Amino acid sequence: QVRVVESGGGLVQPGGSLRLSCAASVSDFSRYAMSWYRQAPGKQRELVAIITSSATTNYADSVKGRFTISRDNAKNTGYLRMDSLKPEDTAVYYCRLGAVFWGQGTQVTVSS
């Protein structure tokens, strides 16, 4: 049974930083792509960043240059470092492992 758990969300001022973590209980974590999505109230869930099993990364245009996705396969954990946060980054952030395994989300609020 695969479990995916996000952590690290919170309240931060514009221009601040947060690092989200995504811990997965799976025996073959390194074989999965890991991605981060976000969903703001009244909005559709959108892809933020993805890192493949070979560590190739891609980012949504809205976060390029500000967010960094990474993974530590030895810890079965992925990360999303968010810098220069903007109010429009406010959303629930979800981690996805592979195509079908989702975490419960962690709230990120960017506000002064």
C-alpha cells in the first residue's frame, strides 16, 4: 500500500520562502516520477513541477526561476523549495507519485 504525505506548508509573507516535503511509503520510490500540483479556491488543480526518475525537471512558467523540485531517493522523499513567493502562489499543494498516488495536500498561504 502506497502512502504519500506532504508537509512544510504554512503562512509566509510575499518574497519569503518555504520548503515542502513529500514522504512516500513505497519500496521502489526511485522508479517513480514525482510531481507537485497546487489548487487554489475556485481553481482547477495545476501542475507546478515534476522530477522524473532520472532527475529531469520541468516547471510551470509561473514558477520558473523561483521554485526548485528535488528528490532524495535514499529517504523516499521529494521536495519543493519555493522562493520569492507571491500571493498568487497561495494554494493547497499536492504531491503526486507516479500517475495515481496522491498526498492529502498542505496549505501554503502567501500574505502580508
